[in-house]
Amino acid sequence: MATISFDLVSPENLVFNDEVGTIIVPGKDGDLGILPGHSKVMSSLRPGRVMVYSEDKNLIKSFFVSGGFAEINPEKCIVLAESVVEVNSLEKTSIEKEIQELENKEGKESEEQLSVAKAKLEAINVNYYDKI
Amino acid sequence: MPSLKDIKTQINSVGSTKKITSAMKMVAASKLRRSQEKAEAARPYSSRLEEMLSSLASSAASGEGIIKLLTGTGNDQNYVVVPVSADRGLCGGFNSSINRETFKLVKSLEGNGKKVQLMPVGKKSRDFFNRVMKDQIIESFVDLNVSSTGYESALNISNKLQELYFDGKFDKCILVFNKFKSAISQEVTQQQLIPLDVSNSEKEEEKENSSNAIYDYEPDEETILKDLLPKNVSIQIFKVLLESDAGEQGARMAAMDNATRNAGEMIDSLTLKYNRTRQAFITKELIEIISGAESI
């Protein structure tokens, strides 16, 4: 089976760069599963999980991104994300605390932060896509 | 004629200055390496973003809402100039060249009848413009520490700029910063930040035009563009901050290297002077003794 090269880039550094089998990215209109030979798509992303699988469909890594863009062509997939964290390194208690603090604040900015934090919490709790 | 003791003290004080400058040089050298790595790590993101943007730019038809970041307000009466300097001195002409260039730019814009406001980044330019054109400063950012705080610091500046822009406070924004060319040379550069200047990336667009044409956009071009444009402003600022940081360390390294060398030369010439004076003193004493002995 063929592979597709995948770059995950944050403003500070190149987080992930390798040949992989499948990638799932959280597109704004719904999740996108990307296999080698995918048609050309440019999509913006919502906060959520970027899942990376090997050729034999084993989960290699899952990242949490707070939004960004994906550029996909048949040989390559590039995800530009504003902040990237590995899902494993997220801590449930600290995020719950953050959500509580944000819920008491008002304003557009904290609303955005709140939705990101909630998406983070969801990313820890859910386990669909773990096996494909 | 200075006494022997005076020269000795002078040698000692130049010696300790030399120690300080050479230590600063070494610190700057290691910081430079780190800043350079940071700047290089940030490059893939910004270049990718630029590519995306240039392939989307053609689809921006009208100048409403966020798209204004690309198309402009239609006026060019009010300017915001953002000089990016260091927070600390002792780095040669790094800060003064930024200040000089910005001052010249502001004067020439004002000469053309434009209204100019300033938003200095870094203590050195803030202090300078606080002295010469205090009433034109709308906001200043100091102690950014871009190499440790990272992207956040750029976001602050970018948010402030966009807030002002969408309030209609200005039409064009120009950054003045030191572009990092190599460890020992920086070049003062002006970059138009708002509205976005896509002309320099257009060449690439032509090259890839055929492949860009068949992209599918999700949700659609305009939505992506609306997300992309504000991000691009932040990322451009981030890139500039990193470049300027690397440039600062480079400039400081070069300046301190020079200072160390000068101190070395000074010590050499002072030591020579010390030895000459000492010899002259001995000779004088001998002559006195001999002539004293002869007279008896």
C-alpha cells in the first residue's frame, strides 16, 4: 500500500513530518479522512483531533489542534495549526479548571478560548477513530 | 606625566572591561544560535501560509469585512509605523539604525501630507520616540522576550493592530525591522503589513498556477480567506520578531567582539607605556646616584 507524506506545522516548529498511511483531520464542515491519492483540497479546521495512522491502520499519534488549515494533494498533506499538543499530554483536571474560569468571564476572546478548551476536553474523553 | 600607579589602575580597569565584553560576546553567540534555530523552525509555517494565501488572493473580490486586510480600505491617508528594536543596548548600530530609518520614513510620509502614528516594539525605540514624537505613539510593546514566550507575543501585537484597523483608525501599516542576513550583518527593512502585499509572492503563483487552479475549498474560498488573513498578520509579525531577535544577538556579538579587540589593543599600548615610564624612572634614579657619587 502506498503512503502519503504528512507535515504538521505549528508557528514555532515542525511538529511531525513522515510518510504515513492515513490521516484524519477535523475539517470545519466535518472530519476528513485522508488516504494516499486524495484529491486536492484546501480546508480550514475546527479545534479537534488530528489522528495519524501507519500503513496497516495502527494509530501512531494523535494531536490536538486549536484550529488551522489543511492543504491536501495526492502525495502530500500539510496541516498548519496554531497550537499543537499531543492528546496524551493533555491533563484533564487542569483543562476542567480552565473551563470553569473561562465560563465566569465574558467577552468574545474568552468565548473562543472556552470553545477550544471544551474541544480539548472532548478530545481526551472520546475514543472513536482509535481503531479504523 | 601620569605616575606608575595611575597607569597600573588604568590597565586593570580596561582589563576588567575586556572580561565583561568577552563574556557578553560569548553569551550573545550562544543566544544567537538559539534564536537562529527558532527563526528557522518558524519558516515552514510562514512560507506555507504565504503560498496558500497567494493562491487564494485572486478570489478576493470586494473589500468588505476581514477581506479588507488584503484589499485595503481604499484610502491611504493614515499610517501606522511599527519600528521593531531591541530591549537592550550594547549591540552596535542595531537600535539606532532602526530609529533613524523610522524617523526618516515618518518625516517623508508627513511631507506627503499623510497622518502617521507610531507603535514602537522594544524599549530602545519606545524611549527614542517618547523623546522626539511622544504624541504620535498609540501603543508600545516592551519586554517581549520572543525567544521564550514565542507566538503569544506576536498575537498581542497583531490583535491590537487589527482592532485599530477595523475601527478605521488607520489605512496602512508598515513594519521597520532589522532583517537577519548573517550573523554579522543585518539590513534595515520596511515591510507593508496591512493591506497585505502579495506582489512578492506572485511569481510563485504564476509558476504553480496550473496546479492551484483545481483545488477544492472547504467550506469555501471566502471563509478560508477570512480565517487565513488575520493569522497571516500574526505570523508575519512573529517572523519579524524572530528575525529581529536573531539580528540583535548577531549585532551584539559583533559589537562585543570589536570591543574586546579594542580593549586588548588598549591594554597592549598601556603596558608599553607603563614599561617605558618605569624604565625612565630607573634611569633617572641611576643618573642621580652616579652624579651624586661623582661630586664626592
